[in-house]
Amino acid sequence: MNPEAGSYTAPWWLPGGHLQTIVAALLPAPRIAWKRERWETPDGDFIDLDWAGGDEHPEGPLIALFHGLEGSSSSPYARAIAARALALGWRCVVPHFRGCSGELNRLPRAYHSGDSEEIGWVLNALSRKTESLYGCGISLGGNALLKHLGEQGGRAVIRKAVSISAPLDLAAAGRSLDAGLSREIYTRIFLRTLKKKTLEKIRRQKIAVDAQRLARARTFWEFDDTVTAPLHGFLGADDYWARSSSGPWLAKIRVPTLVINARNDPFMPASSLEALGKMPANVMLEFPHAGGHAGFPGRGHWLARRVLHFLSTPFLSTP
């Protein structure tokens, strides 16, 4: 399939969003020789960044890849996109959100879907290292990247961006993940690692989180209301979801941006995609009927090819 067309079709043997999501996470992914670098943050914490391609292509364009919830540079989507970038002579860096690089961060705060301030700090620092900086965000990372770009408008430091499976409406995504099969498949797995990290922080740092309520949490709403909201300055889960959704910021983005969301994404109802209003010419919405969440399996690594084709092709605005 030609990625320029922008229309993904799933292999016949992979019907449905759940299967396309799960299989994409299980398929073999390229191995990347990452080199790790640690940055100290302005507030006394740290983040770890994994780099690839610098030795081979020291002057190549740089793509900053922001991973999803509990993801990392080891995530299959990160490795596939990085491999495609390296093959084209690009460099790639994966800035890990706090606590996602294999070591707990120092401060009580962690990361969240609306963490656009952290995205901005990282991108501004990276922009001082290259004149050819591009961005790609997957799921949570995509939402935070889009929100940052909307907040920045014409001041954004990257040339182009791609978002993949971002929860553009966090409340709608939360309701989807907290119900039915999605709750049993995805939410349970995510909460297992999120709760483990938080309980360890409570033990080590005495952070102000109700451990008993955390232990009882079975939904994203309960976790976000107990942990994410109070640690990051929100009034509760509903306030966090409302203020962190990237959907309302899309029309304010000024750099060429491709937003890819499958209509059968188990994390995000298609009705939320259809509710988006008219976008400026530089924001392209691409909503194939299939693909699942951060999936789009098969078709010769279609997703990685689509991302790099968009980023490397000159943007021609249409009237």
C-alpha cells in the first residue's frame, strides 16, 4: 500500500479494533541501538532521552517521538518509526516522560495527558541542537504534543508534526476505557503498572495520595481523581480531562500537522472524531475506518512509512 494515500486498510485476517490494537503491540519490531542521555529539569527532577542515528547522520533532520501511556523507546511503534527514520537518514530521539525510563523520578509529580509544558521545555531544548526539528506523538504523547502546538500557535519551534491515536477528548476516551471489554483488556493492564509506581512513590517519598483509595481504583476516572489530578494541580478527574484534552486546541495549531485516528479505536469513540469542527489548511485530519489504537498493523509498517512520508514531504497549502 502506498502511504501517500493516507488510507489504511487492515489485513483481512485482522478484523476489529481490539485485534488490530493487540496484534500491533505483539508483532516483532526492529531493534534500535539507543544511546541514553539524562537531562536535569528546571524543577530539580530528571528525564531520560534515548537517541539513535546521531553517529550515522549527525546533520540529519531530528524527529522527537513522544510515547504513549506507560510507553518508552522499547514500544513497538517507537522502534518502527525510528527504524524508518534512520533508513531515510534522519536522527530520532525518544524523550521519556517522568518515571517511564525504568527509574522512578524524584518528585511527586509524574506525567499526564496534558503535560504540554514538559513537551515545550523538551522541544525548546532540542531546537537549540538542530534547525530541522520535527515532532511525533502517540496516544498520550500525541495529545500533549497537539495541546502544546495549539498553545504555541506561530511560536512553535518544530517544522511539522504527526499525532497518532491521540485521545482528543479525554472524557470520551475515559468513558470508553472504563467500560466493557476495553476496561478488562486495557485499563486493567495500565492500572497495574500505574498503581505499582504510585505505591512505590508513597513508600519512598511520602507523597500525598490516599493509598487505600488508590488500591481500590478499578477505572481511569478513579485513578486520575485519586492520583493524577491532585499531583498535577487539577481539581479532580473531570477537571483534568476537560483542561487537558487537545481537541479544542487543534484549530490554533499553525505548523503543518497530521492527525491520525482510526474510527475503530477502542480508546476513542468515532463520534468524538466526527464532532471536531473545521480545521485550518495546515491541520490534516486522517480518520481511516480501521487501525485500532496506535496499531495499523501489517501493510509493510504502514504507520511508520506514513509518518515519515508526511514529515519529509514539502507541505503545500491548499486555498
